Amino acid sequence: MSTSFHPNEVQRRGRIASGLVALTMFVLVSAFFRTQVLRNAQYTLESEQNRLREVPLPAPRGIIYDRTGQIIAENLPGYTVSLLAPGVDSLRAALRRLSGTIPLTAPQMDLAVRRFRRAPNRPAVILADASFDVVSVLEEHRIEFPGLIIQASPKRYYPDGAAVASFVGYTGEITEAELTRDAFRGYKAGQQVGKGGLEKQYEAQLRGREGTRFVEVDARGRVVREAGARADIPPERAAVLRTNIDLDLQRFIVGLFGDSLQGGVVALDPKTGAVIALHSAPAYDPNRFTGGIPADYWKALNTDPRRPLYNKVLQGRYEPGSTFKLATASIALERKVATLDDRMPTPCSGGYQFGNRYFRCWEHKGHGSLTMREAIAVSCDVYFYQLGLKIGIERLVAGGVSLKFLDRTGIDLPEESPSQFPYAVEYYNKRYGPRGWSNAVVLNLSIGQGENSQTVLNMARFYTALATDGREAQPSIMQRPVKRDSIMSLTPDQLVALRDAMVGVTQAGGSAASAAIQGVRLAGKTGTAQNSQDPKRDHAWFVGMAPAEQPKVVVAVMLEFGGHGTRAARIASKIIEHFLKVKAAPVPVTEAGT
Amino acid sequence: MIGRTLADRPLAALAVLLTVFGIIVVYSAGQTDVIVPVVARAWQRQLGWFLIATLSALLASRASVRVLEWSAWPVYLGGLLLLSVTLVFGSGAGTAASQKGWLTIAGVRLGQPSELAKIFVVLMLARVLAARREAPTSLIDLWQPALVAFAPWALIMLQPDLGTGIVFIGIFFCMLFWSGVKWPLLVLAGSPGISLILAFSTGVWGVWFVALVALVIWYRPYLWEGVAVVVANVVAGVIAPILWDRLHPYQQRRLLVFLDPQSDPRASGYHVIQSQVAIGSGGWLGKGYLDGSQKRLAFLPAQHTDFIFSVVGEELGFMGVSIALGLFLWLFLRTVRVAQRANDQFSSLVAFGLGAGWFVHVIVNVGMTLNLMPITGIPLPFFSYGGSFLLSCWLAVGILLRVSSEGRGRAGTFAM
């Protein structure tokens, strides 16, 4: 008998062996405890990421209404077609196979691959706005494309199309550049966002909250379960947006412009700043922007010399011309340089000699001796040259600044450009050198020429002060708290007198006599702005208000290449007439059968 | 007769429990969203193999230990022949398609001889070690058992099947320990292998080398032995990079991935990462039987064979893992008990060797699912789908039952 197999030895080795085995198993169990219990959350997450793919459920964007409850922007049922793929190669292969079933262009495929690279765990959108025909074809062939996701997704629709484009803007897929910005934190690739106008301005309210549907995929990226893998997160519909726009007036204005006229119009409620209508002609069709702008349409818009994408109310800046004479007049009255009944030393003989230069009046025959009242009605340049000289450049520039001719109005639209006006006399020194300019600039400035270019909206804003008690109203598309600031300290009598003088414009002998409205006292001012691009084709201005006693509406019209301001006045008069007579008149109640 | 065979009821019950547990999990492994017919039907074949295996175990348990001892030589030589034949006619299968592990005749895969080789090596080692009056005390004394283990090991490494090779080494050292070899000698004998592994880092190898020299001085083997051990370690450290270059690329990747699975998460590291995700996401109670998403959606590789324990972890959670490992622990302790109570040295060594084989399998396989061990592709006893291996496990159960029934009520009184 060997000593190494002595019972005691065997017992000892048995104990050692048992101990080592138990210890090893204990270490194993501990390792499992660490993995399964202590690190459970991390691995559960990884396992969920393995099997679940998030299919976004787009939230319907908020509906935009006009002041009467008519729909400006809504959502129509639409479909997006997207593909889930485990990698770029398999995505390309699937796209190639897909192109045998539905028409797919090479750029569309490349775009889908780019979208996939941005967010590999989300389905790559192939068709953002698939037609019903394409969807039904795909549904038939569904079994051949295991990663195919067809998702109902509401698409933006503007029933009035181009008629509302000037203020509503449009929507489109968020760009890669936008995704990196703080303003778009929380957005995901493929989402639709507002790209202009109200859609952009009120994106936060309009977007709603995207929901998520979870589909289950296997290791090869095949969709195994379309629904029920995890409870869906339903999308949240956005709040509605109520605007001050009057769609009927807006449509009327668009009709007036037709296809031939080009320019901008804005109608404001002078007491609240409510934007009743805003149109820039020609406009684009925002419905065609939904789900990707067709390349040819985008090219046509960008090459059109009439610049449909350029908002002529908000972005376009034009010399205000004679519409600025009311600013000159109100500055003169405010600084007590002249009264409404004062005459200037030199009567109008068709021009004015200043130094070695001769400044013409638009009326070559001359107006003779005029009061300020009369000078406003006939828009006499010679009168305002002299009034400007009496005010002096310092006070004229300062007055223009306090009337906010170098500001934005603060309208709730993202496109607005600031108007341009000398910030002080220093401006001329900087621009031309201290000796490079003469007092002649004050002559130009006083009749709205020279270093002065205004947006249509800013002129309308200025006239809201004239239309009320000297307080301007901040233009608002949305129904939001009224913001009014006093910009001129004129007495009520002076304001009434200025409006009366403007009524003269549209009466016999006035510069826009043909714009008169039967039974309504229309006050306003024409303007003819020199066009830097084409000296033969002036821009036509008219800013007016009615009824003159207590204006309910201020309308600014600017016709590019429109010639004399009278043409703009006739358009404005029709708009005001429509608004006051058709809209404001109580609807006659007729009983059935009578 | 059966009554006598089942004298050790706990041992038989444990083996049955583990196999049934295994078949239940093999069934679940086949329940995937995209059905793979071969895997989905694996549980039926496994059930069939269970029947064959238990019958074989009953047969084995009828052979007295003396018959086994007598047949050790012929069985061993026959086994070596079978392994050699496999090298010539063998073919690969499944996840080990490049290995020649299957004995294939006329295109029919008959089985994996290396699984049965574990048993005949245990028998042969037991016979060689039991023939000695004293436990080996010097390295030269180890030449016989070393040769017995080396011959089949070399044939298996030629397939090449690294995993099974590791099991052989494990069995060899465990049986040396059980035969009474002192632990310093075991360390000295194993030191060149350890040097080989540690040579990936010069610093680590240096520390090991210093410790080894200290051990040599303290244990005081024969001078030439001490010199041989030191030289062997130096040589191992030097040739390690050369051997590394000779490894198959897939073997290199597996070892690299073991050190850092994230080094190749989409390819070589994929299996072990997905296995950990499956197990980790199981939590306390698991995702529910049949409901493991990693398994169901095919993220888990070889879920019915090598990675079957990941299915246990995912679907039955820490609770299921603890039960399974608890059953294994009980089986091992029971096996040690059988070895302790065996009638003679041979029986005792056979029992311990068979248990050691299972133990190494469990540690390597289960450790692999958590990346505690490199991926070597060896199956989990009683659980993994596979006929030869289940048969081999149950033959071992049969032998153990026999040893147990011949053993005394209490350990310690050998009748030599």
C-alpha cells in the first residue's frame, strides 16, 4: 500500500480539491452576479439597442388659422418610405433591389445613404413624400424587402398656396448644418422644420413632439416585428396658431396683383399693429417645398428675374420717396419749425436753386405759393426742400432716427431686414469725409431721397403713428400682446390736420385723385422712388389709411417698376375699400324664404 | 443489477437533472424568430442521444473496475489509432469547420473521437499512476504519465483543437495532484507552459521567472532538474513569439479578443460581446424561458452548442445560472467523494480524473461566455448539443457509478 494513498492523505487531498472546486465555482457565480445584477442596466440597454429600431412618428404640425378661423396651414395624410439596414453595403443593395420595383434616381439613393450615415439606428428615409401609388406597389412587394418601413406621416399643406407664402413660409427636412446648432437641440435627422415665415418663427410651438414606434430587428437587420416590441410613444399634436391675417383680404390682394404686377403690400390695424394682410408678389408655392423641393422648381425660382423668393415687404428696401414727406412734416411740426399753414419763402416755380445746383419739383409747371397742408396734398418738392433747410440736417436726421427709420419693426417674421437711414450727421462725415458733402443732402432727404431706404413694412409702421395718436404699433402676425410706443409728440389737432392734408391727396387736385373711394375719406401719400437699377422705371409707393377721421386700417403698397405712385394708390384704395366695405360692413341678415 | 448500479442515487440524479436541464435549454435555443431547422430540431436528437447515452452508461456500469483496468491498454492504443485515422479522414463541422475533429467515413460524420479520448486517457493515466508504489517526487518520475497524456494530446492539437487540448492538460495535472504529487513539483512541471503564456509581456514573465527560481531553490530538486526547469522556462519565453506566429490567424484573433473584446467588436469580438450582453441583460430572473431577445434574434452565436450557457443566463437570469452552477458544484463534490471512497488507487484516480475533465470543461466553457476565458470552443457537459460529447459524459457517469458502488461506505480502507 502506497503512502500517498493513505486514507488520511486521500482525505486531505479530497478536502483541498473540494475547497478549490467550491472556490472556483464561487468566483464564477460572483462574475455572473457582477454581470447580471450589478451591470444589468448597461447590458439591458445594449440588448435593447441591439433589437429595437426607432421609427419616428412625426407629430402633426400646429394648424395655423386666420382671424376668422379659416385655415392657412394644415396637414394632409402622407407617407414616407424608409429602410432599416445593418450597414451601408446592405442599404445600397436593398436600394438597388428597390429601384427595380419603384422608380428611384441615383441622387435619391445617395441621399438615403447620407441620411443613414447620420443616424444608423433610425430608418433611412428614401421617399419623404411617397405617392399612394408607390405605397401600394411597395405594400405588395413588402415580403421582398425585410427592412422596409412605410410610415404614415402628415405633410404640410397650405390650401391657399402661393397666396399665403409671403408670411407663412414653408417647411422642409432639417439640414445637417441645422442639426449641429443649439437652436435645434433635440431634433433628429429627417424631421421637418419650419424654414421661413411663421413656420420658422413659431417652430417651437408648431412642431409638436415626435413620437416613436419600436420595431424589432434581428442580427441581420431584418424587421422581425413591426409592432408590439415595446409600447409606442405616441406623437403629441402641437397647439394651434391664431393669426391676425384676414384670408379674404389676403386673397383679394393676391387677385389684384395677378400675374403681372410685382411688389409688396401690407395692411395693418393702426391701433394694435395686427397684420391684416401681407403679400409679396410674385410669390412661390410653399406646397411644392413639402417633402423636398423639386430641383427644376428650385432652379426656376432662383433664376426668375422677378425674385419670388425675395420678400418685397420684409426684405426689400426702397427709397421711400414722397411718402417720407409726412416724416419731414411731422418733424417740422414737432420742432415748431413751421405750422400747417406756413408758407415757404420761395414759391414753387417748378424748381429751386440751391447754391450752384437747381433742384426740380416733379411738377415742372410749378405749384406756386402753398401752405404745408396744400404742399402735402400736391406733394410739392420745392416746399419740402425749403422746409428741410429750415429744419436743418442735424434735426432732420435726429428726427428720422427717433421715428425709427433705421430699425426693424419687430414683426414676428424672421426675414425682416432693418431699414436704412443715417444714424447721425456723423454718417455723412464718415461716408463722404467732413468736407465731402454739402447741405444739399438735406434737400434730398426731406423729400425721401438720398441715404434712406425703407422696407414697405417700416413705412406702414410709421403711418400707424400718424393714423392714431402719434404712437406706432408693432406689427404682429400672431395674436399677441399689443406693443405701442410714442414716436412723435404732436397734438391731436395736428395729427387730424395731417390726415386731412393727406385726404387732399386723393381728392380733386391731389396727386392721387383717381384713388378716391366713394363715401370714405381716404388719407394717404403717394411716392415715386428712384430705381438705382433702372432710372427709367421708378418704383411706385402709396401709404394710406381710412377712414381719415379714425383710421381702421393702414395700407402700404409698393410696386416695383410701377412708375408713378398713383398706380400704387389705386391698388391701395381698392384694398381699403374691400376691407372697409365688404369686410367691416355688417353682414345683412336675411331670413330664409324672403 | 440496476439497483447496485444506482447505489449512488445522488450522482445519477444530478446527471439526469443536468441533462434534462440541458435539453430544455437546447429546445429554447432552437426557438428563434427566423427558424434554423437544424437548430430547431436539435433537442429531439439530443433526447435520442440521451437515451443512447444512458443505455451506454448502464452498460459501462456493469463492467467491473478490474475489467476497465485490464482493458486500459487496448482501449488506449485503439483510441490513439482512432485519433490518427481521424487526422487523415476527419472533417470539420459547424463553428469549427477548419478543424478535423469528426471521424468521417464515406461522408457520414460518425462522431468526435477526441471526446471519447478523454475517457481512455483518464483510464490509462490512472493505470500508470496506480502502478507506482510512491507518488512521483521528481520530474523524471513523471515521464510515463507525461507520455500517456502527450500522445493523444499531440494528435488532438494536430486537428487542431486547442480547447480539447487544454482539457487534457487539466486532466493530467489534476490526476497528478490526486496521485499525491506535491504542489511545488506540479508547478515546476507546468512552469514551461506558464512561461509560454506569460511571455506576451516581458515584465510579467520576469516576475514569474524570479518566483520560479525562488521555488527551485526552496524545493531543492536534483540539480539537473532545477537547471532543466529554468532552461525550459527561458526557452519557452523565447520561442513564445515564434509559436504565436505559427498559430492560425483565427486562434490569434481569439486570444487577442480575449484580452480586449472591443478590439474587433464586429468580427472576432462579436461573439463574446453579444454573449455578455445576453447574460447581463438577463438580470435576476431572466427574460423568461424562450424569450431571450439576444438568442431569439440571432445576436447570440452557437446558442445551442458552445454558448448555450448564455441562453441560460439571458432567459433564466442569475437565478437560473446559480441553479445550474450549483448542480455542477454538487456533481463535482460528489465525484470527489466517490474518488475518496474508492476501493483502490486505480478506481480513485479514474473517478477523480473523470470529474476533473468535467470541471475543466465547465470552467472554460462558462468562463468563455463572460470572457473570463478565451474562446476555445469546448462544449458544456450535459448541456451543449452534441452526441459524442453527451455519450462521453454519460460513459463517465456509468464508470463513476460503478466505482461508487464498489467503493466502501466510508473512505479510507483500501484493500490492496
